[in-house]
Amino acid sequence: MSLETQAAPADHAPALGCKDQAALDQWYPLATESVLARGRTPSRLLGTDLAIDKADDGALTVTIAGSAVPLPVLHRFGLVWVTLGRPSGGLFALPEADETDRRVVNCGAVAVHASGLRIVENFLDMAHFPFVHTDILGAEPHTEVLHYTTEIRRDVDEVWATNCQFFQPQAALSATDGIMTQYIYRVMTPFSTLLYKTCPNSANRWDVICLFVQPMEPDRCIAHPVMFLIDDVSTTTELVHFQQLIFLQDRIILENQRPVLLPMEPRSEIPTRADASSIAYRRWLKEKGITYGTSMMAA
């Protein structure tokens, strides 16, 4: 991980489209290194227009549109990350990303007309597998979400869900039969999450699937899925198409959810036992003071 600019400028606050300091003080992905051509590329984050400039030598500078003051930039997971605030540190740890025998698969950027927090919450939800990802991640009559454990890990300030399992007809592209798949979910930042899941090609290792969200507006975002896989059979194109198929199935549901913003008021939605990870996630967001993309923005 490389950090190109060490401190956020203090004079860019008036131009920001977001007043939620807890959201500003996070790192966000903008694009993969490979899609940034030489010259200026526009982007948008938290209601703020950005410009990404790539010099002839490959060096990147990200600024708020109309400003010459550079923002802090990180390079990690094949993505360019930026912050509009002052994060307490760098990105979260992910040792699997540095294992040399893993396939690192960036699955593109998918625009979604939904709150970025809704996308993270949907990622944590196993109950929709049989109904949205039929015959891939789930199928009837295997619809029960078995009991699992959730916790907010205070030492790393993350939400974890462990002991998750679900029967899946095709848990991964390389899977040949249905299996009871083991999951561990992890939310590292309000807009960044991942899961560890049973690897069909290695009995004692996990595949890692990440979802990094770039919130452009409270109700619009870009999702950046990245996978770290033990798979020496499938082509990169096949892996990308498989993951995009799953995410595009999710997008249909996400863009039709109402309310569009994530409800944070008590009793605004009725949770069930299967929603334990969602309950922990929302509690954690409240503790952090996150309001961007939630129903609390207008409060």
C-alpha cells in the first residue's frame, strides 16, 4: 500500500457536498489503476466533484474540481483510494491480498441507484440467496438461515458475523456440486465489506470476496467488487462474468427497495433472527455517527 499525500488539506471544506464528518473521514475507492488513462478523469464522491490527473510518469493527483489542492491518495487492491477528511490511519488489513498464489480479480465498477449503505447491508444478507440468486447461491427448499454469531470487534472497530453457513448449488464458478458453504462476514468501514467463504479448491483456506462502495450521492453509488481466489482453472473473464451476474441480480432488488436510504429509526423495519448482521451493522453506524445515505440525514 502506498500513500501519495500524507494529510488532507484544511481549506477544501467549503466545496464539499457532504456535512457528515464521520463519512468524510473514511477512505473510498475511485477506480482501478488500469482504467485511468493519461490526462484528467472526472469522478464524484459524497456529493463532491473530483478530478483525477495522471501525469506522463504515471503519478496520480486527485483534487476537488476547481481546486488545485491535492487530496490524500492510496493505492491498494488494484484500486485508487481517496479521502475528503482526516482518517485515523490507512486502510484495513487484508493479508490474503498479498498471497502470491491467489488470483486477484477486479470485477469492474457497477453503478447502482441506491444508498451505499443499503448495498453493504444486502451483501450481509443470506436470506435472499434462494430467491434472488436461484440455483447459484441458493435454492428452494433450502431457505433457512441457520443461527450465526455477530459482534462488533472493538479492538479493530469492525463488524463480524461468524459461524455462517448456507447450502449453495454453485458456491463458486469452479464448484461442480452443491455444498454447505461456510461464511465469515466482515465490515471494515461503513462502505467497505468482505466475506470469507469455503474454497472448493482448498480444504483449509478461504476464498475472499470484497465489496468496496464509492458513494456519489446519498442515493447513488458505484460498487467495486474485488475477489482474491484460489482458482487456477477458470479464466479471468469467466470469473468476472460470474461475479457480475450475481451482483446485477442484486442491483435489481437494491434499486427497488423502499425507502431508498437506509432506515435508522427504531422499528422502521421489523428484523428477524436472520437479520442479526444487519442489526449489528446499523448499531455500529449509529455509534460512529454515520448519517450519509441514511434516513437520519433529514433529522
